[in-house]
Amino acid sequence: MRASILLSALLLVPSLLLAEPRSDIGGSFRLTDQDGKAVTQATYAGKPALMYFGFSSCPDVCPTDLARIERIARRVQQDSGVAVTPIFVTIDPERDTPAKMKTYVSIFGKDFVGLTGTPAQIKDIAAKYHVYYKKVPYGDKGHYTMDHSTFLFLLDRQGRYVDHFGRAVDEKVVAQRIAADLKGKPVAAK
């Protein structure tokens, strides 16, 4: 079984590297940041962003990915001189209040932004980015975790979708592709 999972993952990597940007990904949103302020996509205009969807109670995947995003953002700035804003959007607004998001994203870096909102607002932005998420009950009554997709989205200076990256793509390759995308130069898939 492990061999089949590994084979599936290896077959998926080239398709992620060669994925063409889609014009139906992304769009306007209205959410609340970690300071309790109402924000929209225009709030982050002028600076490219890396957007990731997850939840602060995630035991392993989200913290691993957010640490990775911080390293990627740092590498992009070192390699290209372009600063990108890492944005973490919760898919668990029931538990992820602005105060909880502020504490959580501060662990990963001073530039990290944490966004939450109403369940309807989260459903709207997740749909615009084609992000899968689902509440999964476990253990005692009322306990749950969240299943969700784990793509990293690159947004340009106007907040428009440029590209996305899966977890299996090497950090160095992601940083190179982001720097190239921001400079408008193609990078060969590796």
C-alpha cells in the first residue's frame, strides 16, 4: 500500500509543476484579520502574497506547512528582493477567533497575517480558491478535526491568482518559481 501511495505522489508532482494558472481561481473577499480589523483583497494590494488555508488546532500538517511558507517567503525575498506577505486563512472559524489567530500566526513570523470570518465568509473564499474542507467528528461529543486541501497560492500585487503549489514540490523549486512568476520569467520544471 505504501508503494502505491508513493507512486501516486510521484505521478502527481509533475502535474503540479506544469499546472497552468486558471482564471477561475481567487477573487474578492471580506474577512477579519488577527487584529480584529475587517479586510478585503484590496487591503493587501501592492505586495504579492502567499495564501494557505488551514486551522490553528491542526496537530501537524498546518504548522509544518506554515513554517515552510515562512522559509519560502524569506528565500523569495533573498533571491529576488521581492517581499511577499504570508496569509493564513482559517477553515475553522468556529474555533479560530482573531485573538487565537494572532497568537498562532505570530509563531511563524512577524509578517504572517491570520484571517478568519463567519462560516459563510470562509465558505465563500474557500469556494473561490477551490479549497476542500470538512469538519470531521472524533472522540467525545463535540470534538472534531478538519480535513482540508493543502495548496499554497501565489497572488500578485493586485491580489490576483498567479500560481499554486502542492506540498510535494521542493521548497527551493517553489521559491524559484515564485521569484520567476513575480519577475514574469518562466522557470523550467524540475
